[in-house]
Amino acid sequence: MTSGPIGLDLAEVSKANAPQLQDVPAAPGEFNEKQAEKLIIPGEESGSDVGDEGVEYPTAEEVETLRRVAGPVPWSAYTVGFVELCERFAYYGTTAVSTPLVDRSSPRTVINFIQYPLPDGSTTGSSSPDGQSGALGLGQRASTGLSTFNSMWAYCTPLLGAYMADQYWGRFMTIQISIGIAIVGHIILIIATLPPVIAHPHGSIAAFAVGVIIFGLGTGGFKPNVSPLIAEQYEAQHPKQYIMVQKNGERVIVDPTMSASRIYMYFYLMINVGAMAGQIGMVYAEKRHGFWLAFLLPTIMFCFCPSVMYAMRNKYARRPPTGSVLAKALKLWGLAMKGRWSINPVTTVKNLRADDFWENVKPSRLGANKPEWMTFDDVWVDEVRRGIKACTVFLWYPLWWLSYNQMTNNLVSQAATMELHGAPNDLINNIDPIALVIFIPITDLFLYPGLERLGVRFTPLKRIAWGFFLGAFSMVAAAVTQYYIYHLGSCGDYPSDGISNETCTAAPINVWVQTIPYLLIAFSEIFASITGLEYAFTKAPKNMRSVVTSVFLFMSAISYAIGEAFVSLSADPLLIWNYTTIAILAFLGGCGFWIAHRGLDKEEDKLNVIPESSFKGRKMSYGGMHADAA
């Protein structure tokens, strides 16, 4: 018998993981009968491995021996991806024109809305092709301060948005409400950039700041909920592993976890298509027509989001809000920690990793001594254990995000100190999204299946570890490039100031050498960032998916805070130290990550087949995926 970490047979657990449909009346508009039929697992009572509709489920032996493949992505998931594309177009289109971008092709700077004043004769902020666009003229400190706040705010607010979704509104309703909030923020940003308002800089910046806050609040409600929603579209149709016979006669397992990986790769592809289009298009809109258009176009694109969501409201698989689940999860963890604290941190960590840490707080173990708030079953304790393990995985991510964040600031500045050959230096960092659009399908169709054919299980935790290492190698490439800029350029160790003041020329290095760090970053995103979203979905309790996803997103905010410590290194002549230090941190982070979680990696299959608990918090859905009120 093949057993999981809690002593359950893998084949039985795999069957138990499928939601069971019971004859429970549903409110009008809350239940899709066709979708419900797909949630029934035929032949379950007879113990057969083949359902009435011919769906065959793997045995314990087949789970261990057969090759695994991803299933087809349902069309409803593509509509969720399109909604995300529109949202990212709006977000990056908006932030692209409110953050500094350096353009040495003039050799001046492409000035942003906050930092630079209106060009002569302009009331909209637009400029001539060789001129500089601007609006408020409040300086670099105001611009950097507000853009940094926006970045951190956008990754802190998901904690609130996730809580509201899991606790009160459900994912679908939270997304719709958040879209409405974000549209209000967009409208305020448009008002702040109208010519009559720009004429009063202090009033304009006040309105702009309010718009950024409201816009970020909407983003926070959107991001942690759209991510689980897209993968739930596949889960509703295929909640468990099943056997498929390919054209060559090979029997393979269609694995929900690998299917989630495929969904999140194409989800991420759509993110990058939207972001790239927004960034490039809106910079040109600002330059040619003014800031009002650069903020209006993202708003128009964003308005597709509620339209698509409303049109698909009866097609999406949705889970209901579940009340006080988060509070109970925290109480459960607190109960498990009783008597395990120690002055010695090593002892505390060992106690946290003890085999009986979660077993001792299961309702069946406590019996009559269990507290009144413990209204859940043993299986939900296993789900919470799995979700908290996922959160400990995410705690390492700020070290990876440090390397990723270099792409949006220091690498852009580095490009300005090399020979551009007519390419604006702020355009070079679009190598990253272009590479992702190219290599995500290659990874999905060739790399992952190829490794599986070779018998290599490239599990999520292995992918994440490689993401750290590739991020570190990217920073090594950036450090080597910076070394040659200092040693080959006529500006010596101060190329940025020299080129800006036109006292020296760029280093004789083609700017496209930055393709190396950008490609490495792109592959590290495929392995680390995309897999992080997948891991949050597959390991979180089903009634806490938004919360666990928000914890993953929050790691980026922590990384921005840590990045402030590197500001003093982010200038000549210390940039080699900056890249080298971040490379070391990312590499050590990858090593520490794997050492800490290699044991968890061995449990991957067992964690994935833990059955769904019957505990639903405030509402009971009898183990099935019922729709929440729209």
C-alpha cells in the first residue's frame, strides 16, 4: 500500500479528492447543472476505477509509474486570462507614465508626469519628438516617493482583498467590486491630468495621489482573486487525476497539478502581453498627445473587464465565501504551538517541524477536550498544514524579487551608458516580456513534457529553486557588463553623470548584450514567479486560496522594502557591488530554500491528493463546488 503523510492510501485519497454532488436545492442562478454533472464521480460506490462515462482513474501503482501530462485549458479560463490582460494593460499603462524612464537617444530624459514641468507652449504635457514631456515639475524626490508608494501599496492591499473574498464576498463578487473601485481611481487620475487641472500643480498632485490610492485598492482586490479563479475553471471539470490513452497507445495520467501549471503559464503570458502593450503604447501617447490620453486609454481598456466578467457570470465555476476560516486556521496554529516555544530558536524550529505538530490538534485526537471553535474535521487540519507549508515556501521569495526588480530600475540605467544604436534604453527591458511570450509555450509544449519523458520529475519546488539560481546568474551577467562599462568607457567609474552632462561618451559595448540578463530573468520568472502562483493554488485549503495567494504577492512588497537598503549601492561607482550582492543573496536564497524544503518536495504527490474537507466555514456546500451569489 502506498501511503501519504497522514497514512492514507494514495488511490483512495485520489478518489476522495473529487467533489461529490448531493441532492441539495440551490437558489436560482447559483448552480449550473451542466457543470454540476461534471463534478459527479461515476462508479464511486462500487469502487470501480472506471466511471459510467468511461473516465478511468489511476491505481496506486499507475500513480507511481505512468507519465503525467497537462490537460486542455477550458475556454472559460481564457476569458479570465483576457480580463487579466486588460487589467495589466491598464495598470502598466498607467504606471509607465508616472515613473521615471531614461532615454539617452536624445540625449535627454523622457520626463514623467510628476517630475518635470510642462514643455513650452504645451498644456497637455506632450512635447516635440526631440523635446521632453512633463506636467507638474515637482522634482525627482516627489516622483520617486509616489511611485515607490504605489508599488508597495499595490502589493500590500491584496491581503485585504483576499480576506474579503474568502470571508464575505467570494472571489467573483470581490473582483467585480474591485474593478469598480479601480475604475473610480482611473477616472480621478484622468481628471488630475486634464490641462485645466495641470495648470495648478499642487491641486493636480493631490488628486493624482488620491487616484493612486483608490486605484491601488482596486488592484489589491483584483490580483489575489483572479489568479485562483482561472485555475478553478479547470478544476471544476477535472478535479482529480484520470487516465488518457494517447494516439501511440501510451497510457498517461492527466494531472490536475500539471494542468494548473499550464494554465498559470498562459495566464502569465497574457499578463506580459498586456503589460508590454500598456508600457510601450502609453509612453508614446503621452509623448505625442499628452497625459490625459495616456491615462484615458488604459481606463477604456480596463472597462472590458467588468463587461467580460458579467457576460460570463453564469459560465464560471465559483466557490462561495466561507466565513471565519482564516481566524480558525490561526487559532489552530496557535493551539499546535502550545508548549513548543523555546528560548533557543533552533529548538523552536525543530518543534515546529515535529511529526506530531499537526496530528496532536486534530479533532479526533483531542476528542472531548477539543475547544468549542473546533467545528472542522481532521482533513481540514491537513489542508491547513499544507497551506501553511506553502506560506513558508513564499517567505524566501523576497530574495528572488530583489533580482527581478533590478530589471525595472538599474538595468534601464545601465543601458543608457552603452551604445544604443538608435534603440531607446527604456525599450530594451521589453526583451523580458517578449522572451516570456516566446518561451512560455516552448516550456509548456517541449521542456516540461520532455523532462517527464526522460523520467525527470521537475516538481514545483525544484522549479522554484532553479528560478532563484537563474535570477542569481542574471545578476552575475549584469555585474560583468557593469565591470566592462567602467573599464572600457571614456567616463571611467561615473558613466551616468558623464553621459548626462555630455562630458564623455557611452562605453563601446552594444546595448543588446543585456539580452543575457533579461533572458535569464525571463526563465527565472517561468520557474519561480509562475510556479509560485501555481503553488498557492494547489496547496492552499480550497476556502483560503485567495488569502494564500495574497501572501505570495505580499512578498513582493517586502522585497521593495528590503530594496531600499540597496539604494546607496544603486549609483556609480558602486553598481558592481549592487549586482554582485544581489546575485549572492539570490544564490544563497536558492540554496537555503532547497535545504529547507527538500523534504517537502518528497511529499509533493501526497500533498496534492489530500481530500477536500467537508468543513466550509459559514456555509456548507457538501463537499462540492457550488456557485456563490453573483
